Amino acid sequence: MEKYNSQTAFHYKAFRPPIHRQILNRTLGPSIFTRALDVGCGTGQSTIALTYFCNQVVGYDSNGPMLKQAHPHPRVHYSSDLDFNFQFELLSFFGSINYINKLKFSQLLNLLTPKGTLICCDFDLQYPSPIRSLLKGSKRGNYDPAKDLSSYEIRALQEIDRGSTKLTFQASVKETAHLLLGDSYFFSFFQKYDQSEDPIDGLIATLNNYFSKDEIEHEVIAYWTKYSR
């Protein structure tokens, strides 16, 4: 499982692609839920995006450094445990299903109401070619952004929709550096290359050499699968 410390959590909070609401809109449409649980909420980008579709959202993450950096919102509560005396109409796994084993999933499924909805969403960053050349030699773990529940063999859920689409967003050079360093694998790679505690300044300088404009266009492939109980 990918590890996030206080440094990567800082960069993760500093910038994430502003596409969570777009993906949720394609996944959930006009649906409104009373209460949702955002599993593996990180610093809360997907959690806050869920407030456009839910009256109340709980962001759950077992990673302390991430929760310390979580963005506040009046209709969001963050938790590092699952000790709830109520259930949720919606369970959201936004970029987190790859890290959930079968035992943990069964525990989470018990928190879903009898007629509840479950979604798996994620996106795959298609970095511009200059950045891809920078990343040569970096090693990523086995991560599938299109992962669904097929490996869990869950009979209690029925798939009702799935899809994928291409999206684009703009990010400054500094935001792009934060985006890269918010990934723990890339952080370690650039830290070793830069030989500094936090390689942000060196990475910004390198990106400025590759891009003549401050705004960089990024492309992502978004994936989603929707289930009902």
C-alpha cells in the first residue's frame, strides 16, 4: 500500500486535479443522498466534492498525516475509525479501492444501508511528454485506476453503471510540482535525484526549463463503476 508521510500529505493537499466533482456528476447524476462515507478520503478533495450530492459526508482515512491536512467543510466530518452507530446511503471509494482488502471491504459494506449505493471512482494522469521523460526510472507499485469490485465476489451488490472518459485541466508549474510530489513514489524518486529533504524548489526549476508557459495542460482518463444493494 502506498505510504503518505507529512511531507507528501502537504503536497497532496497543496494541489489535486480539480476534477472530482466532474467525475462524481457523471457517476451519480442528479441523485441526492442523506449521508455518505468517503473511504480513503486523503485530504478531503473527493469528500468535499461529495457535498454537492449528499447532505452530510464522513471522510474516513486511517492515515494520520493525511487527516491532519484535510480541508474543513461545514457538512464534512473526518474520522480515523469506523465506529459508527448509523449506516450510510452511499459508500464512495474514490482512488482507494486498490488499498482495501476483502476483510476490510466486508466491514465497510456493513455500513451501507439495505438499498444503498456504492461507487468506485478514480483517474489516471496522462502527463505531458516532458514530464514522462522526467519520470523514467521511477518505480510505481501495481495500481489499477479502473479497478472495480469484480475480485471481491460480492453477491449483495449489483452493478448498474460503469464508464470512462477523458478530461483536461490546467495547472501552473508550481501546482504541477505539488501534484507530482503528492505521490509518495515520485516524491522519493525526486528526493533521491535532488538530494534534498523536500525537492519542490529543484523540481519547479526543472519544470520551468521544460515549459515556456506557466500554465500546463494535463489530461486524465477518469473511470467509475456504480453498484446498488
